[in-house]
Amino acid sequence: MVSSLKSALIVYHSSTGNTQKVAYAIKDGLEAGGLQVDLKKPQEAVEVDFYGYDLVCVGSPSIEWQPAKPMVDLLKAKLNLYRSQGKIKPCAPKLAGKNALVFCTYSGTHTGIDEATPAGKTMRQYFEHFGFNILGEWYVPSEFHGREDMSTQGRLGDIKGKPTADELGKIKKDAQQIAKSL
Ligand SMILES: Cc1cc2nc3c(=O)[nH]c(=O)nc-3n(C[C@H](O)[C@H](O)[C@H](O)COP(=O)(O)O)c2cc1C
């Protein structure tokens, strides 16, 4: 019998470890839900075809309310490639079986979630252009490493230690649900 195991790609950038923790929680959840998962940094995903997967999860910290540069560079390169292949179409029709999940870690010190949503929406826009169905846009409050005041004096209050093990457990469960829904 031919295996019909569905597959997922997780591409994430992380400088101080928060987004990496979320990426691994998502990986654990997707695998628990029966998916075969590849996990890559943006620099490792240059030759990877997003259309080769049932689900692509893309994650970045919010850096000056945008995705981190390695992620933007990757997504721009993919947009240019897919455009040259005629895959970017007017009205961005949705492709059956092509799904995306966006996740963004942020500290929200100055303006709360408002300084994270532009980063998430930017990543989402690429996948909408690619014709993927967006299954979620997850924003995860996370410690600002190396600056105590940025983790205690901001709009989100005391965010030291975030994301916590409990929060990562919830992310894992939610990812498992997504895997089962595919
Ligand atoms: C240079 C820099 C800029 C940042 N800009 C923002 C921002 O605009 N909005 C925000 O909520 N957090 C901002 N942060 C906090 C990070 O998004 C947050 O700590 C994130 O979880 C770090 O992810 P990482 O550990 O995966 O690198 C910034 C952090 C740095 C170092």
C-alpha cells in the first residue's frame, strides 16, 4: 500500500530562542497528529518548494514590527520565484490541500500586540499570494532576553520566562488539532 502520510514544513527564524521553542512545540504537535515534519531555518529553506507540502508553518520574532530579515529575504525570494513560474494569480485563488500557519513571538513592550500583528500579517500575505489556506495566525508573548526592563515594564507586564512550559503545551495541542484536521 502506498503511504499517504501528510507532510509539513516548519520554517522559523530565532535569535534568542523564543521562536525556536514555539517551532519545536508545533513540530511535536504536528507529529503527534500524524504528520511527517521537516524543520528548517530560512537559510536552509532556499531550495525547498513550499508547494511540496500539505502544510507550511512559518515563524519569526517581531523585529521593529516586521518579520526578521532572514525570513523576509526568504519569502521575497519565493514570491519572485513563484511569480516567474506563473503561480501568483489575480484574485489569489485558494489551492486545495495547501495550508499555512503563521506564528510570531513578540515582547510587546511599547504598544502590545499592535507591534507584532504587522509582522504576522506580512508573513500571512505571502502565503495568501501563494494561494495557501491560512489555518492560523498565532502571536506568542515572549521574554525580551538581555533587557530586564523590556520584560517587566512593558504593556504586557512581567513576561519573564515566557513562553512557559504550559503555554508551549497548549501550542503543541493546538498544532495536533491542526494536523488531525488536514
Ligand atoms: C532589535 C529588536 C527589535 C524588536 N522589536 C520588537 C517589536 O517591534 N515588537 C515586539 O513586540 N517585540 C520586539 N522585539 C522583541 C522580540 O520580538 C521578542 O523578544 C521575540 O520573542 C524574540 O524572538 P527570538 O528569541 O526567537 O529571537 C524586538 C527585539 C529586538 C532584539
